[in-house]
Amino acid sequence: MREAIKEATSGIKAKDGGPFGAVIVRDDKIIAKAHNTVLFSRDPTAHAEINAIRAASKKLGKDMSGCVIYSTTEPCPMCFSAIHWAKIDKVVFGTKIEDVAKLGFNEMPIKDFTLKFLGNLKIEIEGDFLSMECLELLSKYKKIKGETY
């Protein structure tokens, strides 16, 4: 998660997108890491998780079984779906969707736990991991008056 936090911090400094970072790990080795680039790329799908999945797929292909994705914020429904399709085994996140919505991001208030239940999925979910450090990312973004979308 600390690598995801570093990614998010670099994205904030570069003004590439929101305060979000993600890292994909397999067998305790980092496969890919990325931050949000929605503003830089003008691509509304360029979330940190999607960017990390795209980078990891270049190394692993489309099946990322055995991987864990660390995300500084709970993945949105689009990202959670991509995590499912990539066959990633576990999601670990810091802040919650509602924390990001308070900043003004256009979040869908659908929790990963709800998506897991509705889809009868086997993805393991662990939330509130290093949540205070991840909340600091949101505070930094708010202080610089970062653009929300």
C-alpha cells in the first residue's frame, strides 16, 4: 500500500488526475503500479486501478490469478469489475468511496462488498488498510484545490 500511496502522491504533484494510486502484487513482488491519469489523458477510464491492470496485463496477460491489488481508495464499480475480469484474487483499499465523494468526485455509492455479494464473486476484500495515510492523500488534494470529476 505504501507504493500505491507514493504513486498517488506523484500523480497529485504532476496534476495527472485525482489522489489515487494502485499497485498489483503477485508472490510479494510488484507487477505494476500506477496512479490516476484522468486529467492528463482526458480519459475518464484512466483510474489508477485500470492503469495498473493495463500495465500488469502486458506482463501477465489477461489472467491475473494469484494477484492482490492495493488501491488507496475503494475501487469504483468500473474498477471493481475490471479487477473481477482480470481474475485478481484480492482487493486491499485504504479510504472508502464516501470519503472521495465528500471531496466532490462523482462517485457511485455502490460498495465493493455489495458488488461481490450481488455477483456471487470470490474476490477477497480488505478495507481500511492504512486508511489514515490514504486520507492524508485526500487532504493534500483538497488543499491544492485539485479538480474533481
